[in-house]
Amino acid sequence: MWEERYSASDGYLFGTEPAAVLAENPWMIREGKTALCVADGEGRNSVHLARHGMQVTAFDPSPTAIARAEQLAADAEVSVDARVSDWDAWDWSAQYDMVVAIFIQFADPAFRARQFSNMQSALRSGGRIVLHGYRPEQIGRGTGGPPFVENMYTEALLRDAFAGWRIERCAVYERDQRSGSAHVGQAALIDFIARKP
């Protein structure tokens, strides 16, 4: 599905600027530290982190998206280890200082539980998870995200999934977003940033 979607687009489907959660929270980016960007698409988020001195690995199931990510990194004169992989083929035993998951809500609740478990295991002790996605209020707006309310994030859901972690930011807000041609218009968003015990 994702390869079809990316290959049908002539340009960067979600644009080349990073998601707001990364652009507006520079305090969490640590030069020289490692980051994993999961289901990263065309590289807008991984390239942003690499521009700020992080050692970034990223994966996505779409070869077209990864080729665009590599080009975006080359244009920015930074290095990103971008690989083609689906979720279940990824090696979750590798350890990172940060795991970044931006709009990965293609997952139903069962898959989401696996996502969260995988990302938790990929973080070093003291590592930071960064989640950015849609809330249930997004349903019906037609400005991005899947049409399934069960795939959306709530503050209670995320706090429960990461119980015992030190929460550094949990914010719900509305935003008129402009991310390429795929995310355009008023959106119901949530940021969740937390440190692993």
C-alpha cells in the first residue's frame, strides 16, 4: 500500500520540512546521540535530526520513499542510514538513544501494542521516545490520518502504554498543518515525549 502511495506522487508526499513536534522542541535533540526513525517515509524527520548532529537510522517499507529520503539527505549534505524494511522485519534488538514515531497510526490496537513494545525494547535505559499523531477528534476532517477512531491516540492511552516512564511533554492541540499534499488543513494532534526508566 505505501509503495503504491509514494510512487503515485511526483514530489514529496508529506513535504520536506520536519513534523512540528521536532521543529518546535529542539531541546530533545542531542548532538552525537543515536536516533531511530520508524516508518519514516521520505526522510523529512530523519534528515532534520541528522542536520542537528544526531546519528540517524531510519526505515520504511517503501523503496520509493527510501530513495527520496536518501536524496533529501544528500541535498542537505548529511548522512542517514535509510533502509527498506517492514515493521516485523526490523531488528528491534539494536539500541538507540531516541526512537521517533511520527504519524504511524496505520496500526490497529493489536498492532499498536506490538509497535509500542518494539520501540520500548529498542531504547536504551534513559532513552527518549517521541510520538506524534492524531487524536480521535481528527476523524471525519479529511486532513490526514486513517479513518479509524481505534487507531487514534489519547493522552490516557499513551500515559498507560508508557506507565513508569518520565513524561517530558504530553500536549493535545489543534493545528492548521501544511505537510506536502497529504496533510493539509486543521488537525487534532497529540505529542508525547517520555524517557525510559
